[in-house]
Amino acid sequence: MTKYLIIPLLACILTFSGCYSFKDVSIPPEVKTIRVTYIENKARYVNPQLSPQLTDRLRQKVISQTGRTQIQGDNADYDISGYISDYSLSTTGISNKQAASNRLNVSVHIVFKNRLDEKKNFEADITRNFDFNASLSLQQAETQLNDAIIKNLSDEIFNRIFSNW
């Protein structure tokens, strides 16, 4: 009997363990405005598409999932800023004395300011790794991984700020 309960439970855990988007958004009702500033790229290697796309995706996510007004002024109730701190490659797999797989490491340093409750201010580093076949050039891998990079980082940043976990 227990076997019949464990198998569906394991299937659910495996299915949802890779998800990073949560719907449990927690924002006090007195928060009316949010500002998301441009996320600069301060990494040694600069992917010119990453900063504008990540900033845009995060702004869209904040607007669509919080129901709050996004403003550009310095007087927003929540102020989200940050920068890309790392964008680097490493070899993760070797086969026949050659690189078989590589890893793109992307880190974003986030600064969250809550102007209504300064005790809730924080800074955090969010890092995601993206593996790809070593036969691809960095530019080919970036093209292939771009959507996943933007989605995963924006989801992770959003959840770190707005979810209760």
C-alpha cells in the first residue's frame, strides 16, 4: 500500500523540483510603488544583451505579478537595483582528454530597499549555472541558453524579493 503512495509523491517532487516560479507573492497592502533600476553588467566579460533583457524581464514580472505601480523616481516604496557581478566559463566534463561540457556561470548582486520598513532591506548574490556542449562556441551557447538565463535569473530574483520561502 505504501508503495502506491510513494511513487506518485516521488513523481510530483521530481516534476516540480526544477521550478523556480512561485505564486506566493507577499506584499503588504501599504506598498503601492516599486522601482526596478537598470541592472548593469560589471562582470569581466560582458554579454551586451544580458543587462537590458534581464532588466526588462524583471520589470515585466514585477508589473504582472505584484499589481503595484512601477515608477522611476527615488520615492518608490520598494527599490530594486543590482548588477551582474560574474559571467564566466568553466569546463565541467572531460572525455578523451578534451573538454566535453562547459558551464556558463552567471551571478547577479541584488540590492532591495524597503522604504516603509528598513529592517527588511537586504543585499543578496544570485548565481545560476548553465551547462552546454563544449563543441559549441561561447556565442553559440549564449544564443542557445539566452532565454533560460533570462527566465531563471529573473524568477530567482523575483522569488528572493517577493516570496515567503
